[in-house]
Amino acid sequence: MITRQRLAAGICALLATLSAGVAFPAGAVADETDSTASPKVELVLDVSGSMSAKDMDGGSRMAAAKQAFNEVLDATPEEVQLGIRTLGANYHGNDRKTGCKDTAQLYPVGTLNRTEAKTAVATLQPTGWTPIGPALLKAADDLNGGDGSRRIVLISDGEDTCQPLDPCEVAREIAAKGIGLTIDTLGLVPDAKTRDQLSCIADATGGTYTSVQHKEELSDRVGQLVDRAADPVVTPVATDGTAQCSSAPTLKSGLYTDREEFGKQRFYRVDVDPGQELRASVSVGADREVNPDYGVLLRAVTVHGREIVRGEGTGNGRTDVISTGLRYPKAESDDDNAPAETVCLQVTNSFSAASGVKTTPGLPLELTVDVVDAPSSSSDVASFGLGRGWWLLGALVLTGFVAGLLWGWLSRWRLAVWRTN
């Protein structure tokens, strides 16, 4: 009994130690998050007459949008300041000039009151025109001010009906202001013209376009984009990979963006000194309709083409971004003047465009490179990330195993003696 009590006490002490080790970094992260500016998001919803069409799992597009908004409002992170703007929600007439001014802020950007926001969404009825360009200009003004990230999420089921104010040019104008505002677009119908326009709007600001035809997809995608706004802001650096390693750009630690053609490869170079470790990851986004079953491959190879290590990721159409990563530790050298090794990072994708979809520009690619001091053998990180804590856990498991064997042997011996007597 005493042995069991001591073993239990040891387990409790171990768990308390591990819990404390996890808790302190979390507190540090929370402090860092509190000191940053609040991210801002505005959901811009098309409430034009066509939103009454019933082709979203048997219900209307408007009903699907309302359901998505209610679910997203429930799950919006506390630190995100969220607002809602409509287009085509108020004017019922046929005057084009008046209809193209029909955009209004349904809920102001700020600290979210979920009940008030849901009440406002519940009043919406499909009504008028589709003034996407004017709505984007107003939305950019709604998000003005502050140092946090800013994101517009546009949901529409058709082209802008207020030309010549081209919404694609409006998006380029917003991007040219350098205010760090990203526009993501979601199309509710698989129409080529709508897709081209919404893709162009997203491309202009580094955002994404997603075609959505089911209620669950709409809720999930809007939620992902709102959550993304709460991520720490890191400004990526545009780079231009090449088809061969010999002419590839040499990258330092940082975050980089590029575009890669369908089914092609891009090379980048990284110098790794002896005693350092290269950590790299890549994400390739499907910002337009693609065929299912695709993958991305990240390889670290020598300048002569020999593979060092690789990372692979595959998808089947259920997500619009696919990622993978790798780690390569460069061993220490006895020669203090040993040169750095040039490692070639090769990114290859197996995406293919759906019928009628443009293949240019290439797919957006985001590459993270980190060159750090390699962990020493005495403090190396264990396979599952617990570090040297695994030694203590392993010792505890081994002790329990041995104790179990001894207890079993002793029990069998006592039983044998009892039977003999």
C-alpha cells in the first residue's frame, strides 16, 4: 500500500511539474497578445434580389448566409472587433443611380455584442442591386484606424451591377494605399464571370477566393477567415523562386510569398552553418476552383540534387490551403572555418485547374524559413516535444513495469506455497 501511495504521489508531482511548464509560456503569450492592437474584420454581405434563390441545400442563399453569420458571431474571438456591412439591402426600386448607392453599415466595427448583431442580421431580406465597388470603398473606411490587422470578407452571388466603377479596380486602389487591408471573397454560385471578378478582387489585396455551394462550407469558411484575423501580424516578403536551384534567390530567416504555376516547382536557397538547424514550412493556397486530390512536396536537396529530407502534404478538396514542413540539422564541424552548406528548398505542387479556370497567375505560396542553433545532444528535443521530460516519464513507466513484474512473481510464489501447504 505504501509503495502504491508513493507511486501515486510521484505521478501527481510529475503532472504538476508538466502543467506548470505549460502554464508559464501560455501566460507569456497572453501578455504579448494583450499588448497588441485589436484586429478588425468587416463582413460585407450581398443582399440583392438574387439572394432569394433556393439552391443552397434546398434553402435560399440568404438563409444560408444568415445561418453562417449567426454561427460565426457565436465563435468570434474576443479580441476581434467585428462589423457587418450590406449591399443592396434597402432600395427596392429600378433607378440605377440610387441602387448603386445602396450600401449601409448594419453593425459598426467594434467590440461585439452578439445579441445585437444577430438581431440586426435577422432583419435582412433580399432586395436590390449589387454595388460591390461602393461597398468595398465604404468598408475600407469602416476599418480605418488602429495598428491591428484589417480584413474584409465579401460574400456575394453575382457580379457587380454598378459599372463603370469596377470593383477589381477599387480593390487595387485599396491595396495601393498601403494600409494593410486584405479582402477575401466567397462566391455562392459557380458562375465564371462572378468567379473571375471575385478572384480579381481577392488577388489585388493578397486575399483568397473560395467558391461555396453548401451551408456548412459557408459557415466554416467565414469562421476561418475571422479567426485568421486574430493571428499575429507578420509582414511577408515577396520573392521570386526559380525553376533551377542554381539561379534561385538566397533567403534568410523570415516569411516569404510567391506564386507557383499549376503542377510546377520553385527553388529557393538557404545557407546553413555547421551546428545550425534549418526549419522550413510551405503553404500553397487554392485561390480558385481546382480538381480534387492534390498535394504539395517540400524537399531539401544539395546543390547537386541529392535529397536530404522531405515533407509532404495531400488534400482532397475539403480545404483551400495545404501545408507541409521539414527540419534539417547540420552537424558540428571540427574545423572552425568550415563553410556554410547551401541547401536548396524545392516546392512542388500537384494541383490541376478545373475546366474553364484560368491558370495564371500561379497559386499563392507562403514559405517560412528559420535557421537556428541546432539543439545539443544533452538538451535535444524528444520526438513528441516533451524534451528531457520524457526521461522522467520513461523512468516512471519502467519503474511501474518492473514493480508489476515483481508483484506478479511474488503473488504466484505465494499461491504456489499456499497450494503446497
